[in-house]
Amino acid sequence: MKVRVLYFASVREKLGRDAEELELPADVSTIAGLRTHLRARGGAWAEALAESRLLRTAVNQDMAPPAAAIKPGDEVAFFPPVTGG
């Protein structure tokens, strides 16, 4: 399944990128699963997406909880609770 992942604010700064297209393994079907998958990259990924970090998520620009399902073609965003403007 291919999805587009967006990173905002401090997450973007830590990762050095604002977006990427990913082909996900068959066992990744929720936001929580995607976050775990990305964290497994290690280094900055493990730090920026650590379980202990409070992050908000959205699917196709709608706020979504970690258990929310993701489908092929979805856009998933990770961002801290407060983003400056």
C-alpha cells in the first residue's frame, strides 16, 4: 500500500524532510502501525516519532487517533500538539 506522509514543525526539523511517499508492508494498516514502522528506521526517526512524544495525527486532513485505519493513497500527517504560526 502506498501512502504520502507529511511531517510538520519539530518533527520536520528533526527528520530534515517535510514529506515522502512510502510503500508500506501489508502488516501496517493503522496510524500507530505506520509510526512504529517509521520509528524502526532508528536514529532521528526513533527520536522524532518516539512513543513518549505527544504527536497529533491526521488522515486526509482530518484529525485521527492512532488506531485509525489507513488505506492506499491516503495522506497521513504527524505534527506536535501546538504548531506556531
